[in-house]
Amino acid sequence: MPRWKAVYVSVNKAACTSLKWLVADLQGERPEQFHGSLSREVGRAMTIHKRALWEHTPMLHRLPKAELEEISPDNGWFVFAVVRHPAARVWSAWQSKLLLREPAWLERFGAEPWFPRVPTGTEQIGEDFARFVAFIEEQPEHPMARNRHVAPQHRLLVPDRMSYSRIYGTREIPVLLEDLERHLRTHGWDGTLRLPKSNETPLRPLRSFFTDDVRASIRRFYRDDFERFGYEDDLPDGLHPGDRYSDDALGEVTRLIERAERIDDVIHRARELQRAAAAAETRALEAEARLPSRRARAFAGRARRRIARGLPSR
């Protein structure tokens, strides 16, 4: 955020969606530019992750070297990130992307032996989560284990090479907002920061899911996160107080899976129509170029513009 001399380095599944919307608001990004996209996200809030749609907010790796070298807390920049307890984060990633069967993830990984079943009971969820945790420890170089939603946060943030003003834990987000607001005011900003809520996971984890084997695997896979960011307890925050999920909670998971399937059906159809409209526009242009008279070309041009107005947003 050059105007505000601030940088947010995102970590997926650590309040990332909410923080990106906060940044988008500071940068004057228009919500409708995200909401109208034909991405395969299953909720409006998630469209913020369609990076190509950001209009006013550059990414660090695309800045010229001279500009990049100036970005440092020593030069008055506020450089921040947010991390989350590793066990809570991997549970959240596994639930939102795999258990709830987000379309792109189902397409890419649905045939894998560790991909979770559509749940019919609490025990099944615990078994499938344990299978996934064992898999990422056994195959740390697999594309799933290296994906930004699952990969160790230390690897994403490289704190040994990147100078941060501070790396906050999710519990410290109120402190982050105070610090960021104070920094923004020194650069002429006048407002109140509001962090929008984004809850993509209906199920809080049960203590029973974190068996000795699961906790040991998480501790080994995320060893650097535990050490670098000061997490001592293997168990995540926000555990479910009971020992099993209600039928209503399991029914909600099934409903969300069905919603994701329906959204994906509509997006596929919309993309088909988009491709068909683009092809029709191309044919109209070619036909217009072959027409001999100015009057005929003008008529064809009007027809082509009517076709173009019917194109869905990209």
C-alpha cells in the first residue's frame, strides 16, 4: 500500500480473507469488481482472493528493485503479517477446502486416498482428518502439503529474510488494528478500521480428533511454526465442548457441499456462455470485415455491439 507505506504479507487460513478486504477498502478497490467474477469460489467474501482483479494494490514481487529496497520498517514502513496456531490452521484448511469439497479442490485432489468422504458421522470426520495429517507429514513435498493453505507459515513469511514491524498471532488482531490505525494516521488517513468477519468452517474441532499420533504429526510437520511463533500447546484454541457433532451440524456440512456443487454447475455454464459469446463476437467481426458497403458494415457493427453487451463479466 504505497500511499500508506504499509505492507501486508498474507498467510492463508490466518484471518487472510478478512484482512484482504480491509486492505482492499484502504486501497479503494471496488467490491463489485470481485463479486462479479466467474471464479469458482463458493461465497462472495472469498472472491477477494482473485488477485488479477485488484486494480490499485501492487504485489511486492512485481515492484521494481529500487522500490522494493526502500520498503523496510527502518524507512517508516509498517510491514505486518498474522499467524495462527498450526493445529487450528490445518483443521480449518482441511475442513473448508476438502471436507466441504470446494469445487477446484475436489477437481484436483478428489481421487486421492486421503481426500475426505462426505461425512455421515463424527467418527468418520476424525478418521479422515487423521489420515490427512499423516499424509502431509509423510509426503511434505506433495502439491497439497506445499499449498499455501497448508504449508508451514514460517516458509510463507520467511521472517529470517523479511523485515517485519511485527508478526501478530490471531489473538492479537485487536492490537494489530490499533497499531495499523496509528500508523495510517501519520500518513493522513482519517477513519476507523473495521475487520469484516469471514467464517468458512461450520465445525469446531473436537478434542478427540487430536490423538497422540495426530498431535505428534502436526508438531513435526509444523516444527518451525511452533518454535518461531511461540506456540507451546499442541492443541488448538476454540475446541468444541462436546464429544460429537449433532445431526443438525452434520446436516449443515451436507448442505454446504450441495451448495458448492450447485455453484460450480452455474459457473461452468456461465463460462460456456462466455466462450460462446466471445466466439460469436469474433465471427461477427470477421463477417463485418468481409462486407462490401459502409451501410452493411455499420449494421454488422451494431449487431456485434449488442452481442458484446451480453457478455458476462470475466
